[in-house]
Amino acid sequence: MPRMPCRLFVALVLMAGTALLSCGRSGSTPPLAPPGISSVVITAVGTMNARAQAVAVQSSDQKVVAAGSSYDGAKNVFALTRYNTDGSLDAAGFGTGGIVTTAIGTVDDQAQALVIQPSDGKLVVAGFSYDGAQNVFALARYNTDGSLDAGGFGTGGIVTTAIGSVDDRAFAVAIQSTGEIVAAGYSSEDTGAGIRSRLALVRYKTDGTPDNTFDSDGIVILDSITIPSSTGAFALTIQTISAVDYLVAAGFAHIGAQDEFLLVRYDLNGNLDANFNSTGSEPGVVTSAIGAINDRAFALAIQTMSAVDYLVAAGSSYAAGQSSIALARYTTAGILDTTFNTTGKVTTAILTDAAAFALAIQPDTKIVVAGSAYNNTYSEFVLARYDSTGSLAGSLDGTFGSGGKVHTAITYGAEAFGLAIQGDGKPVAAGYSQAQLEPEKFTLVRYSDTDGSVDPGFVTP
């Protein structure tokens, strides 16, 4: 079987209860050709294992914030960096030299998601922390200068939540219009016959305490009647319908012999929304088979066109000997949108074993995804852009890169896990890169919103 993209492989082993693995390229692996471009931003954070998993743009000043994890010499910790619009670290205004690290548990902390509170610009980071016994949901909230919101959120700016007794991990976070914070991921249980994961959501009040109006204890777990095996969420968004917020999570469901895209919509009380896939076997739950095996949605966004909201999920699907980028678009009712590539689904092969880990909607409603692909020696940043309307909906945008695709070789291996659109429409992808015989580092690339070329105005000084 060909090599899987790193985050897809990690997600698979996580569901099996295996420890996190490193997917960086070997320092002794020779490149096919000298890789690397000058117009990138590369930041050493900690001593090793520095990977940005998410990126966001501050609306007030267009500064770029990346969040992920790094090794501090003793353990992996939450890590954040903030950049000015030219790619230089915001050394004067954020943390120490533009970098913030936060230890949460005693053994291992992994930040996976980032959201900026629209009310005050504070940064909310979600992931998981291992304390020697099990992983638990972990959230940290930061003031705009990078200091922990010690007086307003949890204990010293940090909140941890154990859901089950085996393994709990948050991969996504969102903020409701009323300020509540929702984290999504999975919680594993021991069934007696083995370990299975279940999609899990936790809602917090603005001060970080559990919101007990959400299923009585602030926690919702998908105990599906139609999906007896594992489920999990990697993405979360807030969908507003008739002025009411609904929570939509996307990830995977293991059905039969394969994983399928999974979307689940909840109301504000934590109940499955019966109007979502109302004619399905389990209203509120949607599953979609894309390829032959290993269909997983890692990203989710709302696309609004002509006052109608669509849900777009992106991830990876395996078929015909390799993994490809996979997209699916759904109506507000939770039905595959057949105006999108006639089936509601589309797959895109880029190099070998490609996957989309992030998704954004441009102001013109075009869909941009970011992720990684393998060039048979090392992995590269990849982006793809799709048209959204008319007969071209679901087709690659030929004005972007080469036939709608862009792949960027950076040092000796790189993968993009986050994507955000700046106010001028330019996409910013974030992840990691690894030079030969050097540790992984935070890596960001900004692209032109017109043709997908790398922006030379965003570069490490």
C-alpha cells in the first residue's frame, strides 16, 4: 500500500489507541531534486517536533497566528506564533519574540485547533493533554499579547476535561454567536471486545466551566444506532438557521469494512437535529462513501451562495492504489448536493497519496483546500481550488496553479495542516517543514489569490 499522508496515518493509529508517531522524512533521505523556495516563513519553536496544526488571521490588523505543538526539551507543549503581514515574527507584541509555549499536562500536550474570539480578539486553542494515565480534552485561552487569560478562563487560562476513561482528544473548536466555546473530537471506550472511539462534543461557558444546558453536563457523545463501530470528529462549524445556532461536526464513521465521511448536526441542547438528513435511517447523522476505503473528513466550512448555506467537507479518500483529496458538498438539509460535480462528491489526485487537512471559502465563493502530497521521496504542501457555481461547480479552477493544483516543495519534507484567507483574499497555509538533519519547524506559505503563485512578500526576514 502506498504511503499515507502523515496526518491521515496519525489519525488512523490514534483511533487504534496507538501512541503518536513521527512522520517526518528521514534526515538521510536524498531528495529527487534540490527542494525549497525562498518565499516561505519558517520558525524554530522549541527544540524539535514543531508543527503548526492551525492558522487564523486577526481581522483587526491582518496579523497571522499559527498554533500547534513543539518539544521544549522535556515534553511536547502547546505552541503559538504570531506574524506581521510581511512574515516577520510579532516580536514586540506577542509572547517572547513572537512565540508562546504552554505546558498543560505532565507528559504530552498536542494543540490541534485555533479560533479567534470575535468579541475581544482572544485566542482559544484546543487539543489534548496526556497526564500519564489518559489523554483528555485540553483548551487554553490567550489574551491578544499571548499571555494566558488567567483571570477569565479556567484555572490559569487552561481547562481540561476527561470524558471517558480511555482516551479523549479534541481536534476542532468553534465559538457560538453568544460566546460559548465548543470543542469536538472523540472519546474512546473499552467495549470488552476492544476499544472504539465515539464522536464527542464539549461546550463551555465563556469562563471555561462546562455548560450544563448542553445535554445536562456539557458533554455530548454520539452513540449511533446505525454505526456500531468507531466515529470521530476532526472539524466543527456553527451553522445559523433562522437565527438559531446549530453545531455541525465532520469526521469519519467506520461502517462495515471502510471509513466514510461523517457529518452530524446538533441543536443548542445537544440533541441530534431531526431536520438534518430527515429521511435517513438516523436523522441528524449523514455518512458518505467516497472511495474504496479510508474516507475521512478533516475540514468543514459553510459556503453561502444566493442566501443559501451549503456544507463543504474536505479530507482524503483511498482508491485505485493511492489516497486523493476528497470533497463533498451538502445542502442545509444534509443531502449531497448533486449540482456539485453531479454527485456531490469529487476526488483529486496530486502527486502520490494526497490529503486535504484544511478548507476555506474565498470571498468569491471558490473553495480552497490545503494539505500534503508525497512525491515518492518527501511530502510537499499542496493546495487545490474548485469552482462553486453553475456547470463548473466541483471542477478544478484552471486559473489557479497548474490546472487548479499547486504543490510546493520546502526543504526535505513539508505538510500543511491549516489554512486561512487574509482580508485581501490571499490564502495562507501552515504546517511544518524539515530540512535535512534538522528538526521540524513551523512553516507558513502565502499564495496569490489570483493564480496560486507563492507570495514573495511573505517571507522569513
